[in-house]
Amino acid sequence: MIVKALASTQASVVVAGHTHMQFDRRVVGQRMVNAGSVGMPYADRPGAYWALVGPEVDLRRSVYDFQAAAEAVGRTGFLEREDLASGIVRPPSAEEAITVFERSVGQAYPA
């Protein structure tokens, strides 16, 4: 999948997103980086996952008051606030997220 994504560019570094999983991969002389997710990471530890990109790429994780953030989300009118708040304190691991995504391959995306 990464080879296919990188085939359309000559850039030596491509920063991507959407998967909420931080990574840094080198494939066929190119590099793809996913900065991660500040609010909904799929990671082994809670935190804000991001990347500092310059001449080098530095994947980073920032710690904040997870419980206070979850409580603030819980006070909103967001329909999925309970799931979001729970994920702030205990995010699903990358392995857990991959399992869910693999089960949904070929299914229609919920509207």
C-alpha cells in the first residue's frame, strides 16, 4: 500500500495521516511518515502523537492531563463523547485498531 501511495510522487519524504497510527517507513528509496493523532491515537500509551518535520523527522508524544480532557469531552453534546473520552484515557492499541479495520474490509462505510 505504501509503495502504491509513494509511486505518484518524486518527494523523498511524504507525510500522511488519517490512520491515527504514528509511523516512519522507508520504502524503495522514499520515506512515508504518519504524524499520528493528537486527539484519537491508536497507540500503546495515551498522549498527543505528532511529528516535527524539518531536515529530519522526529516522531513525538506529548503528555497532558488525560482525565481532565476526557471529562471535558464528556460534558459536550458530541454523540460519541463516551467512546472518545474513553479513548483519551486508554487509547486502543494499533493492533486492536487493525483488527477492527480488517474485519470491516469490504463493508460499506457508515453514513
